[in-house]
Amino acid sequence: MITMENIILEGSPALREPAEEITFPISEDIKTLGQEMLEFLKNSQDAELAEKYQLRAGVGLAASQLNVSKRMIAVHIPSDNDDTSEPLLSTIMINPKIVSHSVQSACLSDGEGCLSVNRDVPGYVPRHSRITVTYFNLNGEKQKIRLKNYSAIVVQHEIDHTNGIMFYDHINKEDPFHLDEDVSILS
Ligand code: NI
């Protein structure tokens, strides 16, 4: 089971390395790791388990953050509506790739955080509002999905990890809350 002890922090070289493509057939080790990554996210969002295992809540995790320099991410985004148990997006992506994106950009009103960053880094993180992503699932089947707004932002944050990019690389250094006119702010 993955806990915070397995997650490496900023300053670790692996977080700055572009990760390797995963080759096929997908090894059992990679499949297990992917499932554990998704399980971690679910556990971290469960109040009791998070308390028990001292987990920081997260919606996305990249293998790079576990010091495994492979192109794999997990995302678990709960529904906006508390009444439904169906998450907005819950998936493991192998070799994810943004194949197209909107011209429009968006950012989160509260900025971004990261399980590998134990401090607040204020500032807007502009990203594409909408993206089309291709990836392989754990069965090695190619998938293609279109994402927008929050889901698109989370997936871009995680894909950045596979390229050695941290969210604060996107923050304007001189003026962290500067935004170009065409960037919308999501609350
Ligand atoms: Ni992160």
C-alpha cells in the first residue's frame, strides 16, 4: 500500500527527469503499481483512511512521484455532486499524450498543489481549458478521451510530472497572479 513515505518531494532528481515510455506487453509490476496509485488516491479521499494512514488528499499521482521514472499517471476526481458515488474521472493512464488542445486557457482560482510539494506556492497556473488525450489502459488497449476544465487541469498537472515539470514552473515569476485576458478562472 502506498503512503506518504513512498512519495518523493521536490528537490529529488527523479521529479525533474522526463520519464521513460512504458513498453508492451505491460509488466505485472507496472500494472500493480498503477492499481496501487489509484488506490492511494481513493484512500487519500476517504476521511477515515486518510486519518488512519496520515494521507494528504490528492486527485492525481504520477509514477515519477514514487521514484519510478515511467510514463504512468493515476487520476481520481470525485463527482461535484456529493449525492452520486460515480467519480467525474477515475483512471490509470499509461504513456498519456495530449494530442490536441483548445486555444483557450484556464486556471484554478486557488492555484495548484502537489503531493510532492509540502508548501503553499501561490499563483495562477494557466493550462489548456480542453484537451484530447490518448493513453493505454492496463490491458494495453489504446484509449482517447476529451477532458475539460478541472479534469483537464489535473491531467495536465500529472502529464507534466512525466516530463519533469512542476506546477510552479508555469507561475509568472514577476507577478504570480498575472493572467492574460483570455484565461478563465475556475472556482
Ligand atoms: Ni503533482
